[in-house]
Amino acid sequence: MPMLSKLQDFLDRNHVSYGHTVHRPTYTARQLARAEHVAENEVAKTVVFVGDGAYGMAVLPADCSADLWELRERLGLLNVRLATERELSTLFSDSEPGAEPPFGNLYGVPVYVDDTLCGEDLIAFNAGTHQDAVHMRLRDFVRLVQPEIVPFSRFE
């Protein structure tokens, strides 16, 4: 099942109000913000990392970058690196690499949300492709995913 269908089914089963839009292909979170006509700080960018041999998903605003050193320190890890495109393709086989939605819980991957994203009411994010986006309330996302809130970003 494609990620978009899996995600929509999950949201529908949990009675979450959301919107789905299709736009021209975008390959960065900032491009997604422009295509969706939303502020960059409302786009939830997903960064998949490997920490001490286990995968994790860091979610932060599009106008920030993940500080892997800070993430390593905050999570008490010895080593942290970004997941490779090959690892992304294997782990998220139903998504295009780089278009994974921030729902690591659907894959058994822990999710860490940067605290700067928590000030937003609505978020938008890739929904498995570089053309599909989902818009939803942050509080619904937090309720469904139950991420750990950790400060780990810096403004670009």
C-alpha cells in the first residue's frame, strides 16, 4: 500500500481532520512551503538518523536544520549520523526517498520533535511522495505519534 493511502487510512481510523493537496514536485522542505503557500516554520521536515545503531526520526521546521551534535547529547547517544538514501529506501519502501512523512510510529521508529515546531497550530508535510502533502493540527499529530519533544535545531 502506498504511504499516502496508509497515512490517510491511519488518520481516518483515528478521526483526525486533515487536508491532502497535490503540488508540483518539491525536493526540500522550503520548496514544499512555497508550493503549499504556508510559512516555512509550519512545514514539518523529517530527518531520519541512525543513533548507536538504531533508527530515529527527527521532525523540525523547514526554516531550521537539525543539529546532530545536540541531538546526540540530548538523547544520550554515542554516535549519530544521517541515514543513507539506501537505508531510507529499505526502511520506508512505500515512500520516495526524502518524502517520508513524520509518522515513524507506523514503522516502529521513534520520533523526536524539535520544541520550536510545538508553537505551531497547523503543520504540513510530505506524504510519501514529492508531490503529495498533508495538512493537519499539530496537537493531533502529537496525540497520534507521541513523539519525544527535544530541542535540537538551529535556524538556517
